[in-house]
Amino acid sequence: MDLSTINWLAVLVAGIVSWAIGALWYSPVLFGKIWQRETGLTEESLKNANMAKIFGTSAVLMIIMAFGLAMFFQGDPEMNWLKGNQMGFITGLFFIAPSIGINYLYQRKSFTLWAIDTAYQVLILALSGAIIGAWR
């Protein structure tokens, strides 16, 4: 594996875009209140959380996910935004969504929570794939 062919700026941008979408996705504007209800988190528990640690660590993990996609795309001369988008979508739909689903089944989490978390993951992987695929 030749890491010199990876566009690190595209990986960073894909990770930051994923984080920004998550900030909106899990906000009261979209699914924040439903997500909060489904997780059983209270306003007080959210206020007492170390948000810098949570946000910072999640940003790093999203950059790692984008890096993983970039490694998948290595050496594909036909890679473009559409193929990257499709590969990111397939990764989210057929790997991440079932994995989350398995965990949530054993943890007795709701279908609603699975749908919110899974849709977010599929979306950010598809967008990250498009960014990385386009920015070669």
C-alpha cells in the first residue's frame, strides 16, 4: 500500500464535512430531540458531558473513516466523485448499517435510533466517498 497517493487534504475535508453534518444531524433542527429520547440521555447528562473530548474524538474518528475510504480507492484509475459516492454508500449500507444493527439488537436499542444513526453513517460515507473520489 502506497500512502503517498492519498490526497490527505481530501481526507481531512471529508472528515470535517462529516463532523459538520453530524453537528446538524444530531441538533434539535433535525434529529437531536428524537435521538436524545431514544438514547435516554437527559438535558442534564448532556450538559455535564465533556463535549470538547466528545467532539474532538469524533472528528478524529471521522477523519480515520475518510482515510479508510481513501485506501479503498487507491490505484483505481476510474475513480471519480460518482464512483466514490457509490462506494461510500455501499460501505455504509452493507457494512456499517448491519454492524450497528447487530449491536443495537443485543443492546435492545430501538429501530428509530438505528435508523437515525445508520442514515447518518451512510450519508457521511457517501459524501466522503464523493469528496475523496473527486479530489484526486
